[in-house]
Amino acid sequence: MSNAFIDFSAMDCSVVAVVSDVVHDGEPVVGYGFNSNGRYSAGEILRRRVIPRLLAADPDQLLTADGRAVDPVRAWDVMTRNEKPGGHGERSVAVGVVDMALYDLAAKLAGLPLYRWLSQQYDLGEPDRDVFVYAAGGYYAPGKGLTQLQDEMRRFLDQGYDVVKMKIGGADLAEDLKRVEAVLDVLGGDGSRLAVDANGRFDLDTALDYGRALAPYELRWYEEPGDPLDFALHATLAERYPGPLATGENLFSRMDARNLLRYAGMRSDRDILQFDPVLGYGLVEYLRIQEIMRQQGWSSRRCIPHGGHQFALHIAAALHLGGNESYPGEFQPTGGFADNAVIEHSRIRLSDTPGIGFEDKAMLYNVFRALHD
């Protein structure tokens, strides 16, 4: 399958197990992490830089004040030591993978699901009881015509999703409009239930052409029209496209996020910020991005992270975000939520399983267990 920019035939992924020396029920407590889809494995950076720094650190550099757990914030400082600012490349992915595992471990050691641990640790107030989720799909694939696209969207609806997302930009405008209208037919013509994603494909003229054609549908949002660092393109489109725009999944630091809010014409009353809390140096950096947003007058509810996995789901509930992406079909076994998760009207309740809850996602848990069994 492919989006407007890449195919996924060679895409791989990093998985990490952080095995602690704390034993419960005869087994060590283990934290697990992996990188979100859309970026390749960062294995060499993990093995050569990030993990050796952690293993070489004095315990006093890593542990919480009571010495009972690894502090993800202190560990983050160790993992990023001797790294220059800017030019983030794939190192932000490597740090984010371990960051996920350390948060999973910290919550497990406290005997709490991560969203409740985060709420207590960072004094965030009562977490959301449920979270808005939408089903992302609608990729291009050989032999996938309008009928197959509609069938895919019907499957999402059958799984409990009211809002779906599809790809655009992998065909010409006329063909993409046929695809959009085919999906809208499945959704009863309600554009607020459909988002479209160009994956950064367009130059300014093409982005504007699509914007003019899409505006009458009043879609949920129009995502990543151009290169994620082309803030001028985005600002021009924001002046002319009245509906919500969404971007940010390919910006990997708080400085990138700040520049997006400063220069890309983002509108805090309608646009969606999709920073990925794994690809962008982990939750430690994501919390700093949230502070920058507050300083610039943005609500956390304007954030709907990219990634489509359980870690971001816990973060959405604890930080009172606007929702979370979901991949019910693609990117298995990492995509999607627990095997017993129930989605009703595009909302999901979180479980009380300690940590992130990977143990409730059997195929992914088997992959993790193979790292240390």
C-alpha cells in the first residue's frame, strides 16, 4: 500500500524491552516501546548511542528520588547527552522508543495504568474517562478501486468508528474527488465525518487547487497539504482555505512546534496539531510542546496525535487532548489498541491494566516477549 509520497513495502520498526531488577510473581517487571509507523527502525542509533548511555549512567543519574524507579525525565537527559540541537533526523525516533518503554515501566512499578500514573505524576487533574478516536485508512493499493475503498470504510463503521480518514494526492485531483465522494456516500454525505491526508505531497498551487475543490465538502480536516517545514505554503493555504487544517506529525521537537505555531498561519479555533509523542523524542518532549502551546494560547484539545497506538491513547486521556488516531487495519501488530477494546461512536474507554497495556494486545506482546524470554 502507499500514500501520496511513499509505499510501505520496506518499512520496518524498532522494538525495545527495558528489563528491570524488580520481580513480581516470579518475573521481572518490563517496560516496552516501539516507534510509530511512518519512520524506519532506528536500531543503529539505539545500539550505538542511546542505549549505551543509559547502561553506562550512574544509577543516581536515572532514578527517582526514592530510588524505586527510573525517572523518564532524568533518563531523557542522559539519552540526549552530547547531541547537537537541530537536524533531528532519526535520533528523535530512537529516544522516543526508549521513552515509551520507560513510561510503561514506571507505571507498572506503581501498579497503575499509564494515564492515571501521568495524571498523578504531573498533577494533571482527573483524566478523561474516554477518548475520541478516528479510523485512518484509505490508502492506495493495486486493484483497490472505489468499491474496495467503500468496503474498507464500512468495516471501520462496523467497528464503531463514526469518523474516518483517507489518503489523497496519490492520484490526480479529478480521481481523488471521485474517491472522496465515494467515501462520503458511505458516510451519508456528512463531510464532518471525513478527514483527508495528502502526506506533504503538494506544492502551493496544487495545495490551493485541492483546497478550492475540497472546501464545499466541509471536511473534518485537510491534512499535511505540503512539506511539513514549508510554513509559508501552509500560511498561504490557511488564508484561503476556510476549513480546518491538520499538520505536525513530521515535526520532531519543541522548536519545530514553536516555529509551526509562529509562522504557518495555524488557527487555534479550528486547526489540528498532530505531533507524535513517540517520533518526536518521546513524552518528555511532548510535555514541553504542550507548554509552548499554552504560552501561545492553544488548547490541548486541538491536539490529536499521529501514531494510532496505545501509548498516545493514554497520553490523550491524561493530558486532555482532542483525541487519538487509530489504525484498525494497517501497521499490525503495533497499530490499534487492546484486543478487547470497544469503540462506540468513535470513543474508547481505557482499561485499568498497569502500564500501557501491551499485555492486552496478544500479537504485539508476543513480539515484545521474544526480546527477553
